[in-house]
Amino acid sequence: MVANWPGVTVEKHEGSLEHRGYRIKLVDLPGVYGLSALTLEERISRSYILGGEADVIIALVDTTIPERTLYLPIQILEAYKNVVIAYTKYDMAHEMGIHINFDTLEKRLGVPVVPVSAATGYGIEYLLDKVIEVAEKGGRRDYLRIDYGELEPFIESVERELKKCEGLREYPSRWLAIRLLEGDEELAEMLSSKCGSEVYRAFEEARDEARKVVGKDVSMFASAKRFSFIMSLTREAVVRARTPERKARSIFYHPAIGTALSLTLLLSIFMLVFIVNTGFPLNVVLSLLGQENLAAVVEEYSLSGMLGKGLGWLMDIARSSIANPLLASFVADGVIGGVASILTFLPLIFVVMFVLSVVEDAGLLPRMAVGVSALTTKIGLSGNALFPITVSLGCNVPGIMGARASLTAGERIRQILTLPLIPCQARLVVLLALATALKTLGGWVMVFTGYVAAFSAFIVLNYALYRLSRKREPIPEMLLEIPAYHKPLGKVVWWMTWNNVKHFLEKAGTIIFVSSVAVWAMSSFTPALTYTDNPSNSIAAEVSRLLIPAVYPFHVAGENAWMVVFGLLMGFVAKEVFVTSILTITGTPSMAEAVSVMGLTDAQLIAIGVFTTLYVPCLATLSTIYSETRSVKLTALAVLLLMGTAYLVSALLYYFLTLLV
């Protein structure tokens, strides 16, 4: 079962199984590297562990990098007794020459330690046996105790003060004292509100004195002690052949080469996704080489091409087999068209999520994130933001869904609000169509201006939101687990891909379908509620005439000004519909002729092209924003931000161009 954790948008995965006559319910906590509560995921995991909701905690350690991944289980053992530690990827570690004495680890840690492999199923049965054993008999008698050296007197001092407080008895006193000294703001606020000023002042005195004694940040000092404990464990229990990391594995960390390599890989992934989904840009390259027939085949037999032909065939059958024109239009354009609005995005989302899953499971994604973090941190984002940005060039929907990888809740919201500014393939279609209608300027000016305006707006708005946020979070350091390279596992890639695709179909898909049918109704009925096959007589056209002032900033006026508004309204369904709507209502076969009918200048045309690129996102994107945030306010804020940005940028651009053209 997939749901959200209460009050937040982080997904909660649950499952259950039968073992030895027991019904075991499994809850997959958000992936975290510690219990510091710096991120939303860490707060959720810590609250669940310390809240006592689980009978047993299974803490995972990557056997291929045990020194780095034992940190979280150690922190859990300091705060929780019923723990089973599972060493994953045991088969891979064995192939790499890593050998671990699990009996030694069990004796030192006082809890069961089980090697497992999800790929082969090795150790899973034994792991479940140990889970049942700990649930019935209990785990450690007391909490794991690490020697914190110079910090110990201050830990004891704070512990003595905590014994005077009844309000925080649910937390282990030693663990709580350590976390308070490390500077945990959430726990410090709880201490202040539940334990009174006297206890809080005593804690502050101990904390300040501890900072003087350790001579550095207390949190760093405590972390160093934990890692020292971990290293003593691994020296005793782990034997491995020392093989220096190949240059190919460390090159991602180079400040210049790593950035260039990461961007190149992302561009390659981006191109692969587009070629499979739409044939672009391979079809353009083939056309330039004089292979027009082959280019047409590539485009026609791409995923989107074949899907479009199939849906078009169904719509033609509906129109020809249903005698009643209203019913035929409803079935073909409303129902099938609504389904088409969903399915049109499905191949792209599937391919994007599949490639993302392969890259992530192979161990490349964290390295690429590190490689570009130097660039993204300049605008208030971590390196994790690069993939959603790149994916959004294809479609904003999977890009916004990819924002789940953000390191903080604030960064995720900023990405969701600003990623719709990234021009997707549909907006590229609009820009290319409008480019053919320019009279005095080259077509490249339209496309170049649209992309420069979009990326500039994305950078400026993202940075502004970061600087203006009430509770400005520091840009998280890229403290990522860097897994070993390995061959992606088919079933793992499928799980990750299908979960994301299913999320889109269940949540955003429903909203898209209902809204598409509503738009069909507005463009198929007159204000008198009679059916019409002429869009210029529809409710949508009448609404467009009322909204003509919306295009006054570009000095678009006159009897045909409503046509531009109509195109923008229809572009809300899908950006490429802007082009077909304009051609339909002007009754012309080309955009150049349509622009002539509407009487637009080059300056107006470029301003409208930029406005179309930046204004309110399409229906699918808006639906995804809501499904990801579950907030009407944030969805409305996204619309207001994008509309405001679109008007500001395009109006300024128009007045600038009038001076040049």
C-alpha cells in the first residue's frame, strides 16, 4: 500500500506477509542517513522510531560500504533496543572480496546481524526469524553506549537535569542529552516548553561549556566519536582487499570535469528519452542529412507517434459510427480525447522513470548529483535538482514528480513552484510554429528568446523564493551515500518505474480526464447551450472576448484579438493545442497566414511566444502540482507566480523589441 505520512507529502509504503504463522506488517521508513531531524524525512523516521509504533526496527547496512552505512543503525541503537541489523547486497560484497564476521558484530552490538541479498533472496527467511525472535523476547537490555570522551561530563550533567522533567520521559535520557548538546533545535524547543526555564538554563550552561571544551561544533565532535566507534568495529569484523577506486569512479567528484561529465550524461539521457518517445531530435538530424523518408519513419513509429495514430483511429471510428453529432463529439473529443490527454504523457513518463530508475539503481545518480552541486547551490538548490530540471525539458509532469528527491521540504516546494518555467517539448512545438510566422527576424530568434527567458526566470525566481522564505533553510551539504557501481536489477527498476507511473495515473490522471471533458464542453456549446462545431461560437470564445484586456500588455487589440486569448485558454489543456486552436479559428493552413489574419507584429509575436512559454502550466502539470502538494493554496500560488512572471517578462520584452523592430 502506498499513501502519505500524516500531514506531509512524503510517501508511506506498507506491506504485509505471513511467516511461521505470524502476520508481519512492514513499514518502509523514508531513506535517511541519520536521526538529526534536519530534513522532513529524518523527522518522520525519528518520530516513528522513538514513538514506539514498531515492535522491531530493521536497520539496513550496505555490505559493499559498511563503514559508511553503519552510522544510522548505530544512532538507532542509541535510542531503541528492539533492532535487527540487515547487511544488504551480501552476494555483491562477496564478489568484491569483502568478508564480514557477523558473529563479532552481534557480540559488539548486542543485536542480531543478518546478511541478506534482495537480488537472490539469500537470508530473507532467517531475517524474518530474527525479527520474530526479537519481537517475542526483546532486543538489547539497555541502549548502546558510545564513549564520547570529553563530552561525557556534560552528557551526565544534562541527564541529571532531565530527571527533574516529566515532560520528556518518553525519550531515552542519554540519547536526549547527546542530541541536545549537538544542537537539535526541535528537541531544545520541547525542552523549553515542557521542562521549565530552570532546566533549560542549566542545559544551556552545559552546552555552552561543552562547546568551549571540545573546541569545535559539538555535533561534529559527536559524529567523529561515532565514526571512531564504527571504525573500531569494522577493523575487527571486516576484511577486504584494498583496491583503489578507478579514475572512472572518482572523476565525478572533480569540480570541473565532474560537472561537465554529469551534464553530458544528463543530455544523453534526455536525448535518448526524446528519441524513443517522439523521434526528436533524430528525425531533424536525418532530415538535414537528406534522409526525409527515414526521418518520417522514426517520427511515425516512435511511442508517441504510434499512440497518437491509435487514438486518432479510435476517435475517427467514434465520429463515423455514432449518428448523433453531439454524442459523437462527446465520445470522440470528450471521452477519448480526455483519455488521450492522459495517455499522451504516459510513454514519456514511463521512459523517463525507467531511465531514471536504471541510472539510480546502477549507482550513477548520486555521483551526477555531486558533480553538479557546485552549480545548483548558487541558486539555492542541491545537486539533486539537476535531474528534475533536465527531465522537465521533455515534460514538466515527471520533472515535478522527480522533485521528491529533494533533500529538504523547502527545496522540494521551490522546485514544484518553479519547474513549470522550464520549456517542455510541447512549448518547443509552439515556439517553432510561431517562428515560421516572423516577418523581419530569423526564426531562431523566437526559439532562442523563449529558452533564455524561461531559464533566466527559473533561476531568478528560484533564488528569490529561497532568499524570501520565512524559515530559510541552509542549502544542504551533499552528504550522500555513494553506492558501488553495479548492474541494475530488472525487478528493482520495474518496481521504481511502475510506482511512479501508477502515481501519475491514479492522481493526476483523474484530474486531467475530468478537466479535459469540461474544456470540451466549453468549446462545443454556445452560451445558449446549443451544440456547435464552430469554436468561434462557443462559450470558450465568448469568454475569450471578455478576456481581451489580458493581452493589452502586448498591444493586441481589435476584432480578432479574442483569437489570441482563445489560443491561450486552449493552451491550458496542452500547450501544443495553442497552435491547432489558432489555425482552426482563423481558418488558415499555416501559422504565417494565421498571424496575418490576427494582425500581429514581430514584437507582439515574440512576446506572445515567451508568454506562452511562461504562463500558467498545462492541465497535466497543474494536476501534478496539486497531487504532489495536496494543497490548493500552493497550486494557486504556482499559478499566480507563473502568470506574474509571464506578464512581467513578456511585457518588458515587447517594449524592448518595439524599439528594435
